[in-house]
Amino acid sequence: MGLTSNKVLMLAIVFAIVLFIGTVWLWPRLARQSWRSVSGRIGLLLATQLAIFASVGLAANQAFGFYASWADLFGRETGQGLVVDHIAGGGNSPIQVVSTSRVVGVSSGLPQVAGQVQKVDIIGRTTHLATPAFVYLPPEYFQPQNRARKFPVSVVLTGYPGTAQALVDKLNYPSTAQRLAKSGKMQPMILVMLRPTVAPPRDTECVDVPGGPQAETFFAKDLRNAVMAHYRVDKTPASWGIAGDSTGGYCALKIAMHHPGSYAAAAGLSPYYKAPIDPTTGDLFHGNKNLQNRADLFWSLKNLPAPETSLLVTSSKVGEHNYKDTLKFIKSVQDTNVTRVSSIILPSGGHNFNTWKREIPGMLQWLSARLVAH
């Protein structure tokens, strides 16, 4: 049974309840002062607490999509290698469609009415990085009268560690995009949904690591080329946007700022503005001070030519640690007089899915208004 299985969660909850009842029932029998009784009490308390902790952890992982599997949880994920092997034996296309599914919450299962979600494997031709992803295709993509039409694209990134699946069934990107387009609040748009973690389990912060994974190049070049080779999309940056939450938000802003020739707009939901260095990232810069400075968005705004792109940032006055930095970032962008900036500032909201779900509809409409297809 998988880490995200409801059966695993229910078994953990039942086990915790049984241990709790057992502790209450056995406690009088273990009230003596012998070493066996004391050891028994300690064992029951530890087992009950561990079972409760496991239940809460599994429930939190179900809600927030931190880890997709047991291998992912314990840092043994090997999905990247499997994808490379699959592509090598599966043809010349940089994108391989693994499966298709209907859009959750839409009554019709017909693609030309409801759209479609495709689970795909993507391989970067220049970086040789590979990753699974989900692609949402709007209903218009399948309609006969639009067979020559090209569609705008938005890349959507999770936080770290995160799962691409959470973008589909927790943050509801496909159903939200379908609903907004149907009501005329945004144009039909392709969504490419994936993790920023393209070299799992390492958190590369979308940096081209010297001698290591070239994550920034993957998102700025390889991902675009793969999508253009497989779907009806345009290559001009005016047709491309990128967005994400937390780590994905930082990556989205950085990639659009560094590569305005790839993305015309970027949105960061609860982003931070400087790449951290911690045990999950390892040494990202290998002593390269220029590369480290470039990963600091405040430094980039002050020292590099201002990019011709549009940026959206979000935060909350209460509940988000990035509020002051977000206000500082907005002011820094305004000072360039070139780069355009917008914001969503909530009165309150934490660093979680519930907050981002309140911001996603407005963010998608903002992206839609800034992208055109040729």
C-alpha cells in the first residue's frame, strides 16, 4: 500500500485507537514498581505516541502532498532514472504520455467538453534531466474548429518537496482553469504541472549547479522545447507564463527574470526571494559568488538589466513570513521602471494549500490577461 493510500491512513488511525484503549486497560496491571511494569508503561506510552504521530503525519501528507511514495519520503526516489530509460526505449519524442484522465469535478468525460489531464514523462534534451508531470489541455484543444489553433502555456510548479499530483487534485488547477475559461474570466490555456525538484531528492532551487543538475536551463529551455515539440503551442515568450507556490514561486520569479525571452509573465504564491543553503540543497554554488548573487532576486534587480516581463507576488499580512520581503520586492521592481509587478495581499493566511487555493483563481486570470497565442 502506498504512502498516500487511504487504507494506510485508516490502518494507522485504527492502530492508534487500539493502542490508546490498550494503554487505558493495561495501565492498572502495570502500576507496580518492578522494572517490568515500568518498562511496560514506557513501551505503551511510546507506542501510542508514535502511532498518533504517524496518523497525524500521514493525514498531513494527504492534505498537503509533501511526499508521493515511501521511496520519496526516505530519500530513495529513483523516478528520474526510470524516466530516462523509458524515453530511451520509447521513441524520439521528449514527452511520453503515460496515461490520460478526466478533469475532476466536471460532469462530462468528453475531452472536447471538459478538457483532459495527461500524465507525462518529460526529458530535457540538453540537460538530460527528466521528470514526471501532468498536462492540462482545455476543451478547446480537442474541438475540430480549433485544430490549427495554438494555445498559451503556463508552467505550474509545486513547493519542495511537493508532488505534481497535488497540483491536480489538491490545488485543483485543471478544474479551476476549466471553470474560469468556461465563464469567460480567462482564455483557454495549457497547464504544465510539475515539481521544481528535477534531480530528486535534492532541492536544487532551480539553479544551474556547477558540475551538477542544470535545473534553471531545464525550465528555461528544455521544458519549453519539449512542450513545443508535442503540443500546439507557440514559441514566443508572449505565449508563455510560469507560476508556483513557495519554492516553486521563487523558481518561477527567478526564471522569468533571468529569461524574459522564455516567459512573458511569472507568478509567485508565497515565494521567497533568495536561494537557501541547507541539507536538502547541498552546495549549490561551489564558491561561485556570481552564481550565488544571481540567485538573490533583490541583487538581480539592483545589479542586472531590468527584464521586460510581468511579475505577480502574493503574501498575507498575518500568517506569512514573507510579508515584509514581499513589500520590499514590490518596491524594488517598481524602482526599475521596466519590469511590471502586481500583488495579491490577503488580510490573513498561512503558508498552506488553503491560502493558495484562495489566490489561484485571481492568479490564473492575471496570467491569462498577459499571455497571447500567435
